[in-house]
Amino acid sequence: MIPVTEFRQFSEQQPAFRVLKPWWDVFTDYLSVAMLMIGVFGCTLQVMQDKIICLPKRVQPAQNHSSLSNVSQAVISATPLPPPKPSPTNPATVEMKGLKTDLDLQQYSFINQMCYERALHWYAKYFPYLVLIHTLVFMLCSNFWFKFPGSSSKIEHFISILGKCFDSPWTTRALSEVSGEDSEEKDNRKNNMNRSSTIQSGPEGNLVKSQSLKSIPEKFVVDKSAAGALDKKEGEQAKALFEKVKKFRLHVEEGDILYAMYVRQTVLKVIKFLIIIAYNSALVSKVQFTVDCNVDIQDMTGYKNFSCNHTMAHLFSKLSFCYLCFVSIYGLTCLYTLYWLFYRSLREYSFEYVRQETGIDDIPDVKNDFAFMLHMIDQYDPLYSKRFAVFLSEVSENKLKQLNLNNEWTPDKLRQKLQTNAHNRLELPLIMLSGLPDTVFEITELQSLKLEIIKNVMIPATIAQLDNLQELCLHQCSVKIHSAALSFLKENLKVLSVKFDDMRELPPWMYGLRNLEELYLVGSLSHDISKNVTLESLRDLKSLKILSIKSNVSKIPQAVVDVSSHLQKMCVHNDGTKLVMLNNLKKMTNLTELELVHCDLERIPHAVFSLLSLQELDLKENNLKSIEEIVSFQHLRKLTVLKLWYNSIAYIPEHIKKLTSLERLFFSHNKVEVLPSHLFLCNKIRYLDLSYNDIRFIPPEIGVLQSLQYFSITCNKVESLPDELYFCKKLKTLKIGKNSLSVLSPKIGNLLFLSYLDIKGNHFEVLPPELGDCRALKRAGLVVEDALFETLPSDVREQMKAD
């Protein structure tokens, strides 16, 4: 007989695919096997046994005497004689004889073949082959979507991801943490009961998996105790799974080829079922045991009419009725499948029951082929969808990222990144991480925490462990904060720096930090927003002393007025955007420092002259060309620092002499050509920077500045220095490089405190040996060409090189 295993290739699919076969597909597979056995059995009988047996029929005698005589003689000769009675002389039994036909074996075979081909109905001849073909078509239809390249690739990928998600220890951990141990244990018990039939005892008494269990991805029962402690490798694998699920979802949700193909193959099976039932019901009666055969072969055999016996008619008749029963059940099952397919939309899948059962509320619903495969999985075991849903949740993914972060960034590794920042605080900078490691809060000595380009930062209540934390920097970070953590920051945080791309990224909780002393806001705004920039009320920031806005605002936000009574320093770095409507400055009566940098100011704002407590004014990188308003600074009795650098100022008005309290003046990077002698009537000046101008002459009145410690005229056009300059005996830094000087006066030796001297880029040919009298000047503090340095006496050079 033909073994059934020869037909396995028509229905064979990967064992893992069985999770996508609901009960009706499994049931129809068994029906197909039964129908296949009927077909194989019938075909085997057809091949191995005689199909038909024929005998010639007698013809009625003719009218002529000779014919009658011949026929009578034939009949007489064919009529069996009664057996002779035994006699004493003949005791043996006489042999029985039937009708003689005078046909040999070859003629009988020929007659059988001719009658089989001519007289036997085609249904009776080809019934087993039809059964076999129909069954193979059913098998192909049932498994075609597993074989078609466009669908099989999606299915293989889905099954692979599904198995990994089911086996991942993170799945069990996430479900147990969110929904509690009880529900998960219940699911595991249910899962174990469903698989109890596939577990058998091994030769040593240990439990081992059966072969059927090993062939599908639900083979592993996750040990919760082992999964509770997720190591680094398992964490990385789970992280990779999240990425695979995201990409797979985007790919599969684009179309519905799996759903369409499954519907089409089901419809095809229903149509085929109807055709089979129709023609089989009509033709099953054609399978008869006795068949009359009339073939014109008298010249070859002497006979024309034959009576034939279809040897397998009785068996084929029974098999056909049995086959019809199987096909009917198969067809009804396919009709039920169609009802299930069209009863509800299988191209949408809701995880509502999973969200309710697990408490993970952010699991999204899916559609198209992704939804259809999940519906099919539910028919196999709903636990798969529940465990798979964990990898669709952002909450679960964030928890996994947090766990991986904690494994990667240990406290010892974080301590290696500690450094001292500009505010002399111990700072921990964290840049471009996937989140904030919980191990940060174990570094109790931390004073400043800097987070840069980190999305979805969650500041937990454990931040209260950082007793020394005073400063927090958030650069392009989206931050959420626990209520307990906010209470801690309200009491302890002194400095907050926020760098943003949109005003909506400003954390709303920052407006409630009542003990905050310094607030730095950095970010670029769109053109429309920059005109109407608004901040929420700052009135709760009762301790705020320093406010810095580095952006492109067109006016100072009205909310700044809320802190004007106690604000001491205001900084606006405006990135070239013109700043108008500065009347709010008048209300900042306690302001001591004001920086209006790169604000495209053409004049000194009049509102500045109302700030009687102002001590330092910085107007760097504006468009100032004239500073005649400087006369109004005489009312600012406390003004000690004036920074007018990086502008287009062409001259210094003589009114500057009225700034008698001025100690530091920054006038570099302007277009000043003439240096007025009135400038040196500000005899309290200690710091004077006139570098990068067009100055040609230094007035001798500079000698009046007896407090001068820093003087720079780098990159000007000065040809000579007045001897009065060397009367400024407190001078520590002298920068005269990149000028047109040709002689350095020996009186430079009077500057006993000089520690830094820049003379590079001039026309000096020799240096005065009196430089040796500047005991504080060392080689590192002398900026000069090496060849020119060699003109000094050797003892002076050795003195400068000595520590």
C-alpha cells in the first residue's frame, strides 16, 4: 500500500505555526487525514487487485437448422451432466464441469480491460483518485497562507517574536509588578494545566518535555523566582524585543494580506465542499456491483455481450458514503469559520481585557494583520496575547529601560564622572541617556545634578536622599516629578537651569520652588512666540535673586515684575533679537547687576538710569554707536562695573568723568580712535580694557590711575607709551601686543607687581634688562617672541625661568 507519510509535504508546516491554528483548523486537518486515508486505501486497491471480471453472454439460437443444430450441440455440450452414480466398477467421483467458452487467459484479460474502459462508469473508476485529489486540495488550501512568501515571512517573524516575548523573564516580572502576584500565578497555573498532557516522566524520574511540546514556542514555563532578578543580558534582550515589536507592528499594520488570504482560502474550501457534495450525491449510485458490457470484439473473441462484476463496487460504495459524511462535516466546519470571520471585525484588536486585568493602561489597540494574528492566537491560548501585550506598553518599556540603566550605571561608575562646576559645586553630568538611573540617588555627596538631552525623566521620591543637592540643570529634557520629590526640591533647591526648544517644555513645577535663588532659562523661540512670550506667575519664587533669560524674546516677560522687589541680578542674552519695551526694568529697584547682551540696542535704555542700586551694567554685543546718555550714569552712585564691549562706539564722551565710582571699564572691540583724557579722572578704575580699537595715542593722564591693576590696549595702533603709565605701580597685567611699538621703556622695572606682560606683535628689537626688576614676572607670564626673549641678559632669563 502507499504510505500516508508520502503526502505529508502537502500539509506540512513549521511546528511553531500551530499556535495560529484554531480548533476548527486542527479539526479539519484530522478530517483531511481521514479522507486522505480513504483515497490512499482506494487507490491502493485499484493498483493491487483486479478492477473488473467479465464473462460472455449466451446468444439466442438462430432459425436455420444448422445454426440450431450447432447451438443445440453447444448447449448440450455446455449443459452440465449429472454426476454418474458410483458403481462397484467405478467408485471414484466424476469431475464437475461448467459452461465452456473456448476463451484463453489472454482473451479474458483483454475483455476485462475493454469492459473496464468502455462500460464502467467514470465515477466508479476514478472515485479513489478524486478523493485523493480533493483531499490534497483541501490540505493545500488550509496551509497555503503558511507557504505563500508574502504571508509566511510575516508569520515566521511574528511567531519568533511571540515565542521570545512569552519566554522572556521580563514579561513575568512586568506582570507581577503591575498586576500583582496572584493574577500571574493564576495564569501560570492555567497554562500549566493546559500543558499537563505534554509532560511525561523521564527515565530518571525527572520531568521532561514531550516531542510535541518542544516543537512549539509555548514550551517553556517561566520560573518566576528566576525571573525576579533580571540580569544585564536578559535586560538587553528584552530591550531588543521592544524595538523588534515596534518595527514589526509598523510593518504588519500597513496591510491585511494575512486576513484576506485566510478568508479567500476558506471561501475556496466552502465552494469546493459544495461542488463535491453536489456531484458525489448524484453519482454515488453509479457504483454498481454488476455491469453489462457491449463491445464489438466478436472477431477477436467470438462474443459481443458480456456480464461483468466490479469487484470493489461494494467497498467503494461504502467508502463513498463515508467520504460524503467526512466532507459534510468538513464543509460545515468551514461554514462556521466563515461565520467567525465575518461575525466581527478581525482587523481590529482591543487589549481592553488585558488592560483591566493587568492594570497596564497604555497598551494600544492594533489593527489589520497584527490584529488578525492576535485573534488567531486567542483561539489557541489567550495567555499569549496577555504576555505579548507587555511589549506594546511604554510603561513596561520605561521600567525595563530603568532597570537596564541601573545595571549599567552603578554608583561607582557615576562617582567617576563627578566634577566641580563653575559654581564650585560637586556636579554629576549625565548626557543622552535613556532615562535617569536610580543609582544617582545613592551618591549622597552630590551637590549639582546636570541632565542633558534625556527624554522622559522621572524624578522619584528617593531624591530626598541627596541632602546636599542644591543645583539642578535640565537641558532639553522632558521631566516629570513625584509629589514627594517636589516637596524636597521646594525646600532644598537653590539653582535651577532649564534649556528648552519650546516654552511648553518649561516644567510647570518650577514656579513653586519657594527657596530657589537662581533661575537660568535658555532656549530659542519661534518668531511669533518671541513677540508674546509669557511665563506663569513667579510670585511664589520669594527667594529668587538671579534671573537669566538666554533666548530671543522681544520684551521682558511681565511675570518678572512679580520678583522685582527682591531680584538682584537680571540677565537677558537675546541672540540678536531687538529688545524693546524695557519699562519693566524701572520696577526692579533692588537690581544690582543687569546684563542686556546681544539685544540689538542702539541706545542705552533710559529705564537703566532709574536703577539706583545698580552696581554692574553689561551691554555687550549690541549696536551702540553713541553713548551720550552716559551722563545720566552720574545718578547711579553705586555703579562700579560698566561693560560696553563688542559694539560700534566711535568715541568716549567727556561726561564719563562723572562716573567717579567706576572701578572696571570694558571698552574692547569698538571703533574708538581717540582716548579722552577725561577718562582718567575716574581715578578708582582698577580694570581698563581698551583692546581691539583704533587708538593711536595714550594720554599721559593715565598716570593718575594709581589703583590700576589691569590695562589692555591689545590690537590697536599705538606707537608709543607714555612714561606716566609706569606710575601705576599696582599694575599686575599689561597687554600691549599687536601695536606699532618699537621701544619698551626701561621704566617698566618700576612695576614691581607685574605678573603678566603681553608685548608680542610689535616692532621691538631688544628688551630692556630692567624687566628683571619685575620680580613677579615669570617666563610663563611673558608673551613675547622667542628671539626677542633671547635679547635679555642670561641672568634675567634664568630668573624668569626659575619657579
